[in-house]
Amino acid sequence: MLTPKIMRQDTVMRKAISSRDKLIVTLRYLASGVDYKTLEFKFRISAQSISIFIPQVCMNLVNLLRDYVK
């Protein structure tokens, strides 16, 4: 249910970060609270990209799970 909301298209210049990887990095960030630089070295995704997609994934998670948590 979350995948279509956070996935992006591949381009000629680069492959998009998979929605699976975005979710894994986001959950790791939320669970451990490590900084973006640490996640950058662990997952080999730039800190700049991480700083863009973590808020997007969190926002989509909240919107998706809002009806299940009261």
C-alpha cells in the first residue's frame, strides 16, 4: 500500500532508489535515531537523498496508518 506513494521513475541518467530501500532506511532511522551521515555509509545512499525521502516516507506512513491508530 505504501510502495506506489513513495516510488519514483528510473531515468536515463540514474536508477531511482527503490521503495523497499527507502522504507528500510526510514525504519532504521526511526528505530535507532542515527544521523544521516551514518545511514549514508551503511546503505550507500547520499545523505542529501536520505534527507529528502525520510520526511516523505514518514508523511506517507502517517497518512496510511492514521485510520488504524486511534
